[in-house]
Amino acid sequence: MEPPDTRDIMISCRHVASGYGSKPLMSDINLEIRRGEIVFILGGSGCGKSTLLRHMIGQVPQIGGTILIKGVDIAAARGAERDALRRVFGVMYQSGALFGNLSVLDNVLLPLEEFTDLPAPLRLETARLWLARVGLLPQASMMPADLSGGMKKRAAIARAMALDPEILFLDEPGAGLDPVTSARLDSLILSLSRDLGMTVVIISHELASIEAIADRAVYLDRSVNGVLDAGTPAWLRDESPHAAVRAFFNRRPD
């Protein structure tokens, strides 16, 4: 028997009903994500993976249940408490969502200028350090339109990391990337998690990435209105008692 995981619980979803307005997608999502884990949230198309991420970051309130970030209810947090909670995590959206009228450097500087009182030289040094970490310092003066797809994703990660968050949320980071570029991005994500002890939550169905860097994967399914199974990728592929989960990890049609 494996010893219990005593790491801090960073994210807790308790009986979360996920959806928009009167249109529910899931009605009973329960999961916990601990400090330093890389966890993929996956499932079939339309199961609500990206919607759950929006609930976790407080962008859209869930229909029911509770989402705790470091023990704080993100939907109920207000004022200074909510501002402090949002400093706990960074987000990279699927498209990168860089501001097209700002250079790569200015995109990374933006959260530092908006949310910190650091002097300008220190803000600049911090932004340049993060760009160096993701391998984009030579492209600091370029505009987003001039970057490749992989560069845009790395620039977005640098911006998400600018405030030194404890949790990094990534929405489909490998979408639209060739296998080599995707593998480089996986390597960057893994190094950030291992070197900084960061918790990483990734919405994706990219099997190569899941098998390369996931500590655990959480499989959402409409048949149970929540989490059908969770575990290491190898266990889900070979040992899951659920045929749908094994089919997903083995790329077998129903």
C-alpha cells in the first residue's frame, strides 16, 4: 500500500455542479489536487473540461457545490480576499490571449505593473527573467503576431508566471502545435513544476503530453455527471475498471 499523500491540498472541488445558467454539464464533480502535482483534467468532447477551469479561476461561478483554492471559497471571496486569491494562480488560455498591440516584454510586464508596487527597474528585471526562463528573451521586443504558435504559448506562460503563482492553470497548451514543439512545451511545464514546487492543472486530451508529464489524470464523464476515474496515466490505461477510460487511453473506438 502506498503511503498517504500528506502534501497540502491546493484545490478542492466538492459536489461541484458545472455549467452555464440553466444548462448543466456536470452535477457532482469531486476532486482534490495537491501541492506540486501535475494533474490533467480530461474527458470526451463537450464534457465540461474548460468550463470547470473557468469555475476554478473564478471567471464563471459554478451552478452548485464549492471550489476551494488553498481552503478559500473562490466564488464567495470578495474584495481584498479575492484579489489576494487571484495572486495564487496564473492562467494560460488556449490561444495564448496575448495583447496584440503590446510587445512580448510588455505583455509579461502588464501584470507586474497592474498588481504590484515594485519599482520599474525590478519589474523589468522580473519580466526579462521569466522570458529567459521560457526561452524567449531574444524575442522580447517582437509583437505577438510575429511569433510562432509555440512561442505564443511560452510567452503566455511567462505572463502567467510573472506574479510567482503557486498554481498554474493551462487550457489546451498543446493545441495546434506540432509534436516536437508540443514536447518542448511539456518539458518546460515539467521543469516549472519540479523546480518551483508548483501545482499545475492542465485541460487537455493530448495523450502524448498526459503520458509524458502527468502525475495524475482526472477523467470526467457525463454518464456519472462527474469524475468517472482518476489515477496515474499508466493505471488508467491498463487497470481502470471503466471501459470508457481504457478506450480513451488506448485510443480504441467504442
